[in-house]
Amino acid sequence: MMRPLALLFAPALFFSAASAEEAFTLREDGAVLHGGSGFVCPAKIGMFERDAFGSREEGDYCAYSALTGLYGTIIVKHRPALYDPPALLAPEFRKVESMGGRAVAETVQPVGPDGAAVPVFLRTYDMAKLDMLTYRTQLASAALGGWAVEAVVEYAYPRDKEDQTAFVTAVYGEAIRDMGAPN
């Protein structure tokens, strides 16, 4: 299966060992701890396995993949004083749109455990269609304390919709556990 966005984001996955060591600490259980925010990137999230972690211009990240062709990236960055998710994600929107992505949905919805859910901004793009599948990219962002936590998920709809939703739910559940309930 071709992964056009992988080619777009692949250069950003290369990072220096020094910058990764500054941002993250490897734990004995295989998870990595983001030192600044307290966010933990587990070795696995459902069927996704962490492939890489490090720092890049957009923020500190953990990259995940699943054998079925799903890809997820978590980005943790300092939250600007005025948190505006579309403005914060604008560079990612431009990348996806330059690859032919067409926005098909945009919403804000609560994600996380009952009583502690965080409002998450979500924008979904259709990237390509093949047979009965539509290849999509979803970009998400939420503010927790002084940090913005973003998730990028590449998946085939409708086949992978359940796994995509589970990944996003797990990311923000982990963020709430590690970084505290939203203010």
C-alpha cells in the first residue's frame, strides 16, 4: 500500500540523538517520558507500536504504526498564550492540502474519560480512494495546561475507523492522566 503522507512526514522523523535525549527519557517499561510536560508515550497504544520519538521543528513527537497500515503521530509543544487550534495546525493543514487532501469534516468534541474529557479540535481530510476504501488523515489538537497535544492519524475509512478512534481516545486519555485535567 502506498503511503503518500509518509513521504511528506518522513524527513521530520530524522532527529539528532541529543535532541531526543533532551526531550524524552526512556523508562524501563519501554515507554518514553516527555520531560517538560510529563506526557508518557507508551510502547504500544492498542494495535499501534511506537516506531520513533524525538524533536522536530513542530514540537516533540512519538510516531506509531500498525501492521494494517495505520499511522499515528503524537506531537507535544508549548501552548501559545492564545490557543487557537486551526491557527496552530495551519502548517500541517497546508502540508496535507498540498498533497491533495480535501477537508471533509471539522469539529470540536470531548475526548477522554467521563468527567475529565478535554475538548479536542478535529479536522479530517480525504486523501485518496481505492476500491471501497477512502484514505484519510485526521489532525487533532487539545490544550492541557501550558501544552498543546496534537495527534495525526492516517487510516483507511471505513475499515480502520474503529482503530483510528481508539488511537485518538487513548492519546487524550493518556494526556489527561499524565498532564492533569483540562483547565
